[in-house]
Amino acid sequence: MFQASGFQGFSAGIAASVLLLLVVVGWTGTYLVRVVSGRMTFSEQRRRYRAGYDAATDAALEARFAALPAQDRERLLAELGIEGDPSAQATSEVSTDPGAPTP
């Protein structure tokens, strides 16, 4: 290809080597930028998987807790050292600051 475009023998080899070097240096540069910024494919996949797993696990645990009889919920909360119903506790923790955003 280089010889067809006007390069002769030795200069075509040098041009091909320079092109290969530029491609490798460019690819390495983009790789290092992705590593430093944390935007690597594996990191993104792991982050998405973890968020989905946490959401599914939390929803399943909340559903199982809600399905428990009231006595079992109270006993479990007492074992954990939490007073009362967690949904009631969450509403009591809402800020009374008038400038605070509403949950």
C-alpha cells in the first residue's frame, strides 16, 4: 500500500513502522485514560451489576420482612436493637427544615 502510494522500499517500511507505532501509542493512551477515569468496561459492568444486585436484594428482604407476623417483626427489631417499625422510624428521621427537599 505504501509502495503504491509513492514510497520506495526502505521508506515504505519506515512509514509502515511509524503508522503502527502511532496506532499502538494512541490505543495505549486511550487505555490509560480509561483506567485512570474508571470507565473501563469491566468496572462499569461491575458497578451496574452491584447496583442491580443491591436493589433486588433489598426489595426481597423488605418483602420478606413485610410478610412476617407483627410479633416476629418486633422480636427481630428488638434483637437488632431498633425501636419500633422501620417505616415509622424512616418518617421520623425526615428533616423538619423548611428549606430541605421533600423525600
